[in-house]
Amino acid sequence: MNLPIRIGMDTSKSVFQLHGVDESEVVVVRRQFRRAEMIRYFERLPPVLVAIESCGSSHHWARLLQSFGHEVKLIPPQYVKAYVKRGKNDAADAEALCEAVTRPSMRFVPVKSKEQQAACMLMTVRERLVSVKSQLSNAFRSYAAEFGIVGPAGRQNVTALIKRVLENDSLPEMARDLFRLQAEEYAAVEARLAKIEAKLMKWHREDDVSRRIATIPGVGPIGSSMLSMKAPPPETFRSGRDFAAWLGLTPKDHSTGGRQRHDGITKAGDSVLRSTLIVGATALLRHIRKGRHKPTPWLASLLERKPPKLVAVALANKFARIAWRLMISGGVYNRPAAAMPI
């Protein structure tokens, strides 16, 4: 039996489906392994090209197989789907991976190191805590409104509302106990979030790329840290526009028959990273409307012709292009004199 030169591997928690071909493109491996069996198989196998769908634990398996001497390529799931001929099962997915990895135009996901994954974990833990904090504050506001206690909008006013509610002696004892319980939970989440953000700021200060990207007005430490953590190597992209397209900040193209038709942005890539850039752009536009900054002619013209949300997306697109240029050049953003920097 000939040895495979290329293998597509469909992964799961405990079952792994392999599809391998030899130099003549003849199928020589079509087997299902348990976890331990799969590891022993690749340990004994001479170096081959292995294609894995980019998903949960895929970076771990890529690092492990690379330690055995194999070349591993991670493929985004949406790019594999086109090569699944009919039906949807593990064997069909493994065969599609084996085929897709040979395409010259195929795009791959860089394999993350353990340190990179730890940094990404830091960011996702923060996102979860921010979400929990928002849920708790919204719940507290709604419960307080049931007793006629309404506070001003804004996260900065939640603590004052909690204090008002806890000091209200007219509430039933059971309600006061429940409000006190929620206030303690809110305080605990705030404390955990403060610890995580301290770690994140320490990481930001120690990372050269993140510090340089943060020089872009509207891209703070959170946005710059996310770009440094999650973005592939800048050399992967031919231009800043390609990088913005990877983030999903370019229009959808539905052109046909010579007729150009563009819809809203594609929203491809990392949704949290994209939304963070748009939030930063929105904050920058708020400063412009309040007269704190003077816009460039490009931005002033856009504000006159387009709605604010569309301008924020266009500004986020520009953030992405500038960030790519800084990652490529190794420089920092130079602020133009007497005008907004964007």
C-alpha cells in the first residue's frame, strides 16, 4: 500500500476522520480514528501535508502534528464547503479538506502559538465579563423601575442607582434582599473585570505592535490589542484594502452582466474586532460633532453627504488600512497639524 502525501482530517472531540491520497491522487487512507489512535498514526507516518478545518482545538492539533514533522494547513470552514460534493458527514468533510488544500487560490489561517492563544483568551474573558456586567445592570434597572425608581441612562450611572435602591427604606424586605444580592454580584463582576483589564493593559504596554496601532486616533488600547492578537501576519495581505476586506468592512459585490451593484458591508472575519473599530469611529465622530476636533476635508465631505452610521463604517475601514500600514512599516501614526488625523 502506498503512503499518503496529503491528508484531510475532520476533527471532533474524540473521533477523527482521515482522507489521504498518494502521488497519483489515488485514495490510500479513508479511516476513522479515536483520539489516541490518531496521534499514534501520525507519530509513525512520514511527513505529509495535513489539512484541518479551522475550528475549536484545531490550533492545538496543528501544533501537535507540526511537532511530528508534518506540514499543517488550517482552512476556514466556509472555504471548505464548496468542495463537499453531496451530503454532509465526516468522510465527505475530510475528502473536501484534502481537495481544497491543493487549490492555489486557497486562503489559510495561520497556526497560533500557545502564547497567542493565551492572549486571545484574555480578550474573550474580558468580552464575557463585559456582557455579564451589561446583563446585570439592565436587570437591576428593570427591577428598580418596577418599584418606581428610575436612574439616568449610561453605565457610569449604575453605581449611583444601586446606592439609591439600597438606601430606599420603603421597599419590601424581600425586594431589598434581592437587590442587595444583585448589587454584590455586580460588584464582584466589576472587580474581576478590573483585574482582567489590568492584565490587558500590561500586555498592551509590552506589545510593540499594539502600542504603535494605538497611536491612531479612535483606536484605543482595546482595539489595538485585538488587532495585534487576532490579525494574521500583515504580509498575508497585498494591501490595506485586502486587510479591511478580511475584517468585513468592504461592500458586498453582487455585480453581473457589466452592472455594478454594491450592498452593505460583508461582515466577514472577526465580528468583535470589527464592531470595536466601528465603536471607536463612532466615538471619534461624536467628538467632531461637539467641536472638539476639526475633520479633514475627506471626512467633512463624507459627513455632509452620508448618514452618521455609514460614515462610522467608512472611518473604521480607514482605521483598518492605516493599522495594516503601521504593521507593515513598523512606524507610528503621524497626526496632521490643525486637523483631525483621519
